[in-house]
Amino acid sequence: MTLNRSAPRTATSLLYDPPISEFSVIQVKLGSSEKETNRAIDGPSLFVVTAGEGKVTWGQDESLNLSLGDTVFIGAGTPVEFISGEDGLVVYRSLVEIS
């Protein structure tokens, strides 16, 4: 397993990439009513909402409302979009890319 170094990196996403191959973590930090898209990852991932509320969307019309403490599994190959509510949204996404 190796991490694809082109994992999401934007103004609102920050990649924490420890010097181990087992996993990496992406912090997505959104202000009020912002959106952030994470590309599909070549492996499973799990995210935890640590602040705020909002929504995550994927696929054609799939979505899930999010609030503090929610944990969500994302299957491999699934791009997602995070949409924050009025008070913003902070999500930590743990991932592994399999190549």
C-alpha cells in the first residue's frame, strides 16, 4: 500500500501525511455555507465531524446531514462534497490508498 501524494490539498483541506504507509488524515475546515469536494480515493476512508454541522453528498443524489460527533464510512472510488451549515464544519478524514 502506498499513499498517492496527489490526495486532496486545497485552501480548506489539509493533508496530514505521517511517515508511515498505513494511513493519512485530511482535515476539511469550512466556514459558513462553504463547499469542498474531495476526489475519489483509491481505498476506504472514514471521517468524523469535530465541529459544526452540514451535509456530505456523493453519487447522483445521495446525501447525509452531518453534526458534531457523526462518523461516516466512504467506500473506495467515491468522490464526496462537504457542504457546511451556518456555523461552519470541521471534518477529519482518515484514509488509505491502495495501489
